[in-house]
Amino acid sequence: MERLGITEDSRLLVNLTDEAGELVTQTFDVPVSTTKQQLTEIVYALLRSNSSTKDSEALTVPYSFYVDEKEITQSLQKSVDWSLVNIEKPIDILYHAQAVFRVRAVARCTSTLEGHTQPVLHVAFSPTGSSLASGSGDTTVRLWDLSTETPKHTCSGHSDWVLALSWAPNGLKVASGCKKGDVIIWNAAAGTQMGKKLSGHKQWITCLAWEPLHLNGECVRLVSASKDGDLRIWNTQTMLCDFVLSGHLQCVTCVRWSGEGFVYSSSQDRTIKAWDPQSGQLKKTLQGHAHWVNTLALNSDYVMRIGAFNPKDATILPLSFEKVPPEKLQFEAKNKYDEFSKVMPERLVSGSDDFTLFLWEPLKSGKSLNRMTGHQALINDVRFSPDGRLLSSASFDKSIKVWSGKDGKFLYSLRGHVASVYQLAWSADSRLLVSASEDSTIKVWQDGKLLLDLPGHADQVYAVDWSPDGQCVASGSKDRTLKIWRR
């Protein structure tokens, strides 16, 4: 430290910038011993002096601070790599509001839910986290009550493995897709089938996605992707197909309905396509991968998933949107989405069998922002953290890698699993990550380190999900059980 001219008494010129990269104050000087807590006090003081800040909540939230993507955890002196920083110029410190609530790591299994007679292939929490749906090779969808951790409904209607599940963002309906190519909509409260089966695909369903709540408060439209190379947009009120989106040459592996009103699909034909769901037309094709594209994620996935629900309002009693008018739900969801998109433009990440990920800003350009390399085997799952700042990738090389959600810069690897990593889920506050693996364990990670190893399943763990309210984690395994993990 002395060698670089930095001593205990040194002072630095700093600029505070917000997430949009804008300066929030003129350059000022601080001692290098300034701690994270002291920087937080400076931000509060600036917000108080700024007459446009009417939001009292902004004066109580915790903040994190970064210099060149490296988080300041203690003091400036200890957290910054001074060999990479030019101290003769003002240093930019980026500040970022963290989640008001803190999710505590899950540490024990509170229930083993039995009932499925074949491997559990998919688990998904409802937008409020009050219910859980699971899809299995036994052709059923099961709905579980999380306040009692008991079975609520068994939904029978499919004639083959249930391969895809998706909750409507108002939490009132669940869509499931099977190996035969049928899609069924279930009433989440009653566990009954709504209308007829949505048939049309010639091969199995790979992925389902609902239109986001801020675009339609009624949650009417749904898109399904299939091995037959087509996507279909369904109207779940008339139970008819609005559009067949044809253009992919091979199996469509993943689909996302974006908050900006596009449908993105990835395929084994090595492309990602952007469609307009209002007209059914192809808008853009994103190319770059050298092998099958397996998975997609949007940085706004979490915001769109929770819709009108706010995790900091979570209570022990489950919330239901049944009696809330759709217009109100849409208004709430729109506010939340607008707040997010103000600081984060829509970004898309794709993971492939070519061992790489690509980061895109598809609304701006058909060229990728970054090609992210480092994995030694195919990439099976990618997830943005709820705040959009980080993204994680799970691979068959037994590792998880975490990257910057802004530019795709590599941050760190998480090693600990002894077999392929299948699926990932972030906690609602973006501080913790849980992974499911072929090695029959799930693991909880924090700040680049293994926090907890949770064995318990007797076979490979295919699916994992963290409830949107942060209360619990669910895992589904080849051993035919689900496990609920809590604090």
C-alpha cells in the first residue's frame, strides 16, 4: 500500500454515480479508511438534500458500492485493488440500492412431499410464493399448499410426461405441457382443468411462457415452444391458437415473453429469434452460437414473474389476487416494471452446447454485447439475479459461473458439486444462489463461496426453485419426491 502512495491518512477524490452511470454529486474527497457504512451515510445525506427525493424509503434502504465492478465490503483501502486504479484522477464509485428485506439462507428440510410415482421433472412457485406446482413423469401436475406443506390437488389430464410448467403472473392459473404435445390450463385454486386441451404441436412441449401482467391484467395469452420447431400463441379464454410462429429449423428449446412485448425463442438450429406476438411476424434473428442454444433468461424475469406482488409485503398468511380487479394488478405490475426498466435496459442471455453464453440487448442491436467463455461443457441453465446486476450459469462441467449482468464480465466460479449442475435459482434479495445437481445435493452459495450443502435426496435433483417471497426453496428429484427447505 505504501509503495503505491496509499497510506492510512491518504485522501481520495471520488465521484458518486448511480446505476444509470450519471453523476449524483460533484467530485469530493474522502479518506481511504472510509467504510461502506460511511458511504451509505453520504448517500442518505445527498438524497435528503435533493429536493426531488420525496421517497422516504430511499433513506432507509441498504446500499452496495462498487469500484470497477468490485464491491466495497469493508473500507475503500481494503476493498480496492490499488494497482488497477489511477489515484491521480477522481475514482468513480457506483452505488446501488439493495433489497429492503434480507432473505435468510435455507438450512434444513422441513418436509419431504411424496405422491409422484415417477421422477419430478419441474417445480415452480406461484408469484406470491403461497403455492407450489410440480410436474412429473407420472403424467400428473400436483399443487401443494405451502402453509401446511401438504398436497392440495392432483391434476390428471396429460397422457405422457409433464415436461413444462408455468404459473400465470396473477397466480390464478397454471399451464403445463407434456411429451405428447398437449398444453393444459389448470385452475390453481380448484385444481381443475380449464377448457379443452390446447392441441396442435406435433411433438413434445419444451417450454411455456405467459404474457407479462403489466401488458395484460387478465393473463389471457400464453406461448408454447415445441420439439417440432414451432411456437404457438394461445388465447386461454377461447382456447384457440392465435398464431403459429414458424421459422426455426429444429427443436425450440426455450421461450421468454419479454416486458417490451416481444417473444424470444432459442433453438437447436443455433439461432435466437424475436417475434411480435400481436402480428405473429418474425422481427429479428440473433446469431453467434456454434451449437444448440439450450436456454434463455431476461434480466426482467423476476420482476415479471412476481407481477403485482411485492416480496417486502410478504406475510405468513398467503396472499391471493382472486378478488383484486385485473386493472389494479396491471397498474401495480406496470409501475414495478417501469421502475426496473428505468435503470436497466432489457438484456437477454443465452447458453449453449458450444460451452459459451452470449449477452444481448436485442432492442438496440442484433449484435451481442459479449461472448462469455470459460465453461468446459454444455450450459444447461442461466438466471439473472432479481435486481439484474448478476447472472449465473450452470454447466455439465460441474461448476457454476457468475457474471456481471451489465456487460457479461466474468466475476467468479462456484465449485463444489461433483456432477453436472442442472438448475439454479436466486433468492429474492439477489444475495444468495441455490443449485440442483446430478450429485443428489442442493447447495446454497453466497458471495462466491459455498454457504450450505444440503444432502437429502436419494437420486439426481432435476429441479429447484426459490419462492418469490424468499421464505423457502423447493427441489424435485429422480427419487420421486419434492423437498421443502426453510431457514
